[in-house]
Amino acid sequence: MISDDRSTAVRMLGGYLTALPTPFAQGGGIDEAAFSSFCELQVTQGISGLVVCGTTGEAPALSSREHERLVRLAVEAAAGRVPVIAGAGSNVTAHAVELARLSQRAGADGLLAVVPYYNRPSQEGIFRHFQSVAAAVDIPTILYDVPARTGCGLAVATIARLADFPGIVGLKDASGDMTRPAALRRLLGDGFRLFTGDDATVLGFLAQGGDGCISVTSNIVPALCVRMHSAFRNGDLAEAQATALAITPLTNALFVESNPVPVKHALAVLGMMAGTVRLPLCEASRETHGAIVHALARLGLVAL
């Protein structure tokens, strides 16, 4: 059974959760000091939760030992102030279950489980995959639908079936379908948490009944992202729109190459961590560097 404190913390989530990159030190290992400091910065800037070992964290390139260590570091840094959501994504269900269990062992408050990639399973296969992951642990699971990366999507009917499972409490939606938040809200009620996985769609997603964003952009400007969400929730649409417009050029720059290459490069420019990524990803191009620097300069974060 899911413990009441863990379930409540994740079931009530809203606002901005930051999808954290994994900083690598010289020699290729994890830069633990940089990661812990970065988690602390995110929490003090008002972020609602930390998401570790997801796509932005280069989860496919991490060993199980590194995965567990990163979750522990995030939990220690959060110190109970915000929930820590750990990735448990794999196209092999047994491996996803292993990641889920080690994440729980490391202290995660919840899981983020992605649609199995490459295999292109049927909706029944996807259903059974998520059911197996959620049943393996005593912490809540958030589904993650990102068909551009996985090669197949999560149907609304399948989400509804999964929402009946006690351990499945929300969805990170990167499908690009802006009709889905309203449809899912009508179908599932207010208790099921709906997050966009696309920073560019936040205001529209919130207006359609969403609860927040699992964000890449908030790595760079967490306080601005929190301000935008708060303004929307307080009914100050003019402030929310103005803040969104200010953030948009940065968001655009962060996706000119595959995530997390641009965001790690931006954090390197800001001196927060090295921009190193693991193969098959590689360093940012000159064009990406230029786009990142100009976007940061527009926000007054660097000088041209």
C-alpha cells in the first residue's frame, strides 16, 4: 500500500517541477557537489518539485548505481521541502520495475514512468507495463507520454484505465495535443494531476485545466517560471502573459538541439555545471551556443 504522506505530497503537486540535468565531472563521473548545489538553488527559488533521472537527466546513459545515487542526493538536498520524483523509464518492463524499486529505496517520493520506447507496444501492452511498475512500489507514479521520443503514444482511454489504479496519480503530457487537458479533466476529475512536458505550452495547458509543468526552462529561470504560474493562478493574466513572453526566447533556444544538450550548455555558460553530455549526445554546436547566449542576454543573465 502507498503510504499516506508520500501519496498526499505527490497527489497535491502543482506548479513548476524542474527536470534536472545530470552534471558530469572531469573523468566522466557524476559531479555530486554541483548536483546538490543545483538542487538547493531550485528549491530556494520556489520550485514545487525535483525530477531526477528523466530524459533531461540522461537517464538512458546512467548506470543503476548512478541512478540510485542521484535520487539519494536529490532527496538529501530537498530535505522534505519539496517532493522528489524519480524517473523509472525503460522499454523493458523488468528494468523499469528495477529502477522503480531502487528509486523508492533511495527515498523518492514518486516516480515518472515513460511509455516504453522503440518497441512500439499496443495500448494493452502499455497498460500492463505501467500497471507492473506502479504495483512494484509503495510510492505514487506519474505517467509520461512523449510520442516524439517513444515512437508510440498513450491513448486517452488507456490513461483513464490506468487512473483507476491506486498508485497512478498523474500524467506528464508531451503529446502536443492541447485538447487533452480539458478532456482528461472532465473524465478524471480534479484529483488526477496533469502536467505539460512542453514549456512552450504552459499557459494554454493551465487554461485547459492543467496543474503545472515538468520543465526544462525552469533550470535556468526558476523564479520567473514560478512567477508566471502564480500570476495565472491568482487571475493576473496580464502578468502571466508578460512573463511568458519574456521566457519564450529562452525556451526556444533550449530546444534547438536535443534536450539536454542546450540546457546543460546554458548552465555551463552560467557557471553552474559543466556542459558535458554522454554519447550518443555530444557538445552543443556554435549555432546553439549563439542562440543560448543571446537568449540569456535578453534576460540580463549574461552580457553579450
